[in-house]
Amino acid sequence: MLRIAIQKSGRLSEGSRKLIAESGIEVEQIGARLRSAAYNFPLELLYLRDDDIPQYVADGVVDAAIVGRNIVREREAEVSVIRDLGFGRCRLSLAVPKAFAYNGPQSLQGAKIATSYPTILGGYLSSRGVSAEIQVISGSVEIAPTIGLGDVVCDLVSSGSTLMSNGLVEVETILESEAVLIASPTLSGEKAAILEKFLFRINAVLRARNTKYITLNTPNDSIARIVELLPGMKSPSVLPLNIPGWSSLHTVVSEDDFWVIVEKLKGAGAQGILVLPIEKVIE
Ligand code: ATP
Ligand code: ZN
């Protein structure tokens, strides 16, 4: 049995549950409970505050967890980061009031910086030879300058709209973060084997999220040009259509290149382009 912690309620909860569900792991409905077991996989889920998670993993209270890289770095916990999970993206940034004359990190010399991330911020400042006063606060960091708790803030940002509405301007990114899978570095053989299976499923789900299945029809004399445009997993399948001189082409493309490729495909004579979601990609 592998015990995995996820955030109980917050920005990572939904993404974590969804990843587990898409991995084909069915979990008991939780209600107000703190833990639940999976029906069809040797896994137990614990629902915790994200701040506590790295320590629980380091202490072996849970075997693995899904948590923001920002929290892992801040806690400096002895855990292995297994892989990035592609959701919960944000950045830890420095932001200054509009009137602050910012010309690089040196401008922060002697400033008072409000943050919930004193360890990461401290490391950043000392690596740039800046000495500033760090004011640790646990929430609503963005209002600190307004209430006189600091001249500058160091906080998590995703769109930047919270900063903007508080009259702050983002000036430096200190850390790029997203949800990561972490594990205890000292798992027993049995637990390590379950983690391996869990990871195999997650890999299949995440690969699929980033890919689309494309089918299209093309005159035979355009096949060569179209194949050149398709960076598929291997070469595309080409099947004859029931109309002489035409074929149907099937392949997989990455979400990132998708729109660019579709435009080029049309330009090269492709017709009836269908795009389908992929549920899992096993390599
Ligand atoms: P908890 O009750 O578990 O302590 P919290 O309020 O500390 O929750 P959330 O605000 O739910 O935490 O954020 C959880 C994680 O979501 C963050 O640590 C970070 O990794 C990620 N995240 C993504 N976007 C943002 C954002 N715009 N602001 C804050 N965190 C973000
Ligand atoms: Zn928290």
C-alpha cells in the first residue's frame, strides 16, 4: 500500500484528484474525511495542508505527494522530486509599488520585503549580494505595502492581476513553479514498485494531455508534402480511400505545434481534418 498526500482544499486539489482519476484510480468519496483508500489500486490518499506535505514525506508519514515546487524548495525537505505534473503553474516574483524606482536587484538594498517564502527569497538576495530585511507573513502578502508591512513583496503570481489591482509591478521572477510528484527517498521495495506503477500511469496521462490524434484526407500526390509537415510519433498511417487517387492519413501531433501544423496542412491540400483527444499514450 502506497500512501500519497494531496492538498485538501486549494488551488492544487482539483488538478491532483483529476490526475489520479484519469490514471484509472478510483477513490472513495471523501466528504470531510482526512483519508480515503482506492478501490482498484494499492493506494491510500491523505488530504493535507500543502505547507505540511514536504515534511510528512521527509518523515515517512506518507510515501509520496503532489505539491507545489515552491513549497518543496521553501521547506528544504529531504524528498525526491520525481516529475513535474503540468498544472498549478505559477511563479514566485518580486513586485514593487508603482512609484518605486527599480533598476535591478541592487535597488532592494536596505528594503523591507514582505513574503511567505523567506528561505527562497533569502537565497536569492544573498546570491545577488543584496541585504534586505525580510518580513515573514503567512497570507495576503500583496496588501503588505498598503498597510506598512514592507516596501516590496515577494509572492506567488499566476496572471498578475492581484498584483496589479494592488498597485504593484512585477519586477523579477525568482522561481518558476508547478505541481510536482515527490517521494520519500527511502521507500521499501514494495512501495517503490507501486510508485513505479503509479508513475507509469501518470506518464501516460500527461503525455496524452499534450497530444492530439489527427486524421485527414489528401490527394495521393500531396501525401509526401503532408507527411513532411507531420512530426508524428512514428510515420503516419496512410489508408486508401474509396475514391481513386485519395488517401486518409492518421497521426499524432503535440498540442504545442497543433495550430501551426493545421494551417500548413490545409495549405498543402489536406481536407476533412479531424482532431481527436487522446486518453493515454503508452511508450
Ligand atoms: P493550504 O490551505 O493547503 O495551506 P494555501 O492557501 O497555502 O492552501 P493555495 O493558495 O491553495 O495554498 O495554493 C496552493 C499552491 O498552488 C501554491 O503553493 C502554488 O504551488 C500553486 N499556485 C498556482 N497558482 C497560484 C497563485 N496564483 N497563487 C498562489 N499559489 C498558486
Ligand atoms: Zn498553504
